[in-house]
Amino acid sequence: MQVDVQAQRARWAVAAMFLANGFVMGAWAPQIPLLMPKHGVTESVLGLLILVLGLGAVSAMLFAGRLISRYGGQRVLSVFSLLLIPVLPMVVYSPNLWLLALFMAVFGAMAGCMDVAMNAQAVEIERRLHKAIMSSSHGFWSLGGFIGGSAGAWVIAHWGSEVQSLLTAAIVAATVLAAMPFLLPDTPNAPVAEATPGPRTKLFPRDFHVWLLGFLALFSMVPEGAVLDWAAIYMQKELGSEVFVSGLAFAFFAGAMAVMRFLGDSVRNRFGAVRTLRVSGFLGAAGMMGGALAPYDWVVIVSFAAAGLGIANMVPILFSAAGNHPRLPSANAISIVTMVGYCGILVAPSSIGFLAEHAGFRPTYAGLSLILVVVALLAARAADADGRRSEHPLAEIQPF
């Protein structure tokens, strides 16, 4: 088989894009607590500002697909990767609360559009290479987040938040400018030509399959947000864990996710998307249930690590399935699934806290285990992730 050199180069270029996007989000994390004293706001106001960022991202994700269909994925990814460069300094240097809110919405929108374009590019590369690369691409995002968060916190401690934001912008600029020339060029009208609706494709297509994939992505993301935001508090309140030990729950969860994402493409290429998603869902469910029933803190840590191994590949597989949707342009399907899926990150912090307050953490984590079982049982819906545009017994696309 002849090696597609262009696609091979694009594979590493899109990995660099995922790395850069994750690096910005990681660098942003240690900046969050500094906004409270700088602008004199309370935790509730800060929570609303973070919500503005998330809403900006989710809203922009829906329109990103239309931009890609019109202007091409390479151009859209290049433009939004460049627009992402100044957003962190804009937020950090905001002189007042109103500009801060505006710039956080812009931050979310730029990161969200880049996110959709990265995933769309990864799907095109998978088609050209005839093998999975999505899981490892998301692994590079996790790696970027780890580097951005840890190195960013060190720079803030030694040189301040302003310097950290400027260094982040410089590193991201160098990364995306180096990667842009090697992105996969667009095949004129290819994504649109494959979809039957053509100009009738609407912003909210009436297609059951794409929305189902979106909600499966949401079900896969909510447990991740629940471990990120609440695992430490759960261990401290329910098991009396020390601060350091309670912090290990998410650390091991995130570490397991990163490792499995780099291994995930090989697993998926060998066993197929459906079987990988099914086993991943059941493994993630077992890990979450183990954490819910654990009598000791070390059991929680091991259980959440197992959950991380399971959850790691679920979202990448669902994104690949969206990109190979049989009746929608790739970019439009990815934008819908990404938008719905990332709502899980918005919903999780507040909804999990509410449920835990009224029902307790253990029943809440047990409930999250059950929604991962739902994903596992519906794994056959992700068959298109392997690049086969299979037919589904669903209704024809109709515009709303």
C-alpha cells in the first residue's frame, strides 16, 4: 500500500493543533483564582464568568460547521488557531468586569470553533490514512493541558499572571504557525457533495442519529466533569481523606485517560469502533460504580483510574462517527455532536453539586455509572467511526 505522505504530515500537524488548544486551556486554569481579587468578585460571579466562557464555546461550535462547509476545514482551522493566540492576554489584561466578560465569551468562541475544526480535520485524515487517529489526537490535547497547567502555574508563581499569558500566546503562535502549512488541503466541495440535503441542511437538522451521537457524547463527558470537580470533595466528606490523597483521585483519572488515549487508536484499529466503545462504556461504568461503593479512599482512586481508562476513548469514537455521518456534511455533524457533548462540561458542575447535596455523592456517582451503561448498550450507533458510511434505519433529514 502506497504511503500517503501528505496525510502523514497532516496527522502530526493536527496533533500540534490539539496540543496548542489544550495548552491554552491548561494555562487558563491557574489564572482563574486570580480573577477574584483582581476584579473584586465573589465565587458566584466568577462562576457566571466561567459559564459565559462555556456558553461562548458551545454557541460557536454550532456555527463552526457551517463555516467549514463554506470555506473549508483547513482555512477555518488556520484562522481560528491564529485568533486563539491573543485571547488569554486579553482576559488577563482586562481593565474592568464588562470587558472581562466580553473577552471570556470571545475566548470560548475561538477555542470552540478551533475545537470543531480540529476534529473535522482529524476525521479527514482518518479517511485518507484508513486508520484511527482521533484518540491520540485527543491525547495530545490532554498532554497540552497538563503542560500548560503545570508550567503555567510555575510561571505565575515566579513571574506573574501577565508574563504567563504572554508566554502562552508566544508558544501557541509558534506551534500553530509551524503546523499550518502541513494541514490537509480541502477537497473542493467533498464534504458537501457526500450529503444528500445540500442547501437544505439547516443549523438544526432533523436527524435522529446525529442528535443521538451528541447525547451519547454528553453522557460520556458528564462523568469526566463529575470526577474533575467533585471527586476530591467526595473523598474528604464521605471518607475523611486528607487533601493530598483526595487530589489523587482526579490525578489518576486524568493520567489513565491520557495513557489510554495514546493507546486508543491501536485498540480501535484492531477491534473496531463499536466493540471498543462498548467495552469502554462498561469499563467506565464499573469504575464509576466502584468509586460510588468504595469503603476506602484507595479503592476510590483505583476505581476512578479504571473509569478514566474506559471514558478516554468514548468521545473520540463518537466524534469520528459524527464525521462519517451518512447523510450530513462532516463538519456540520461534528459541530452538532461537539456542541451537545460539551454541554456535559457545563451541566456537570452545577447539576452534580445539586444532586450530591440532596441525594449524596454515592448515589450520584452510581447514577453516572448507569448513563455510561447506556452508551455501551448503544455502541452500535457509532459504526460509522470506522469510516464505513453505513445506512441507518432513520428518517430522512428534514429542516426544522
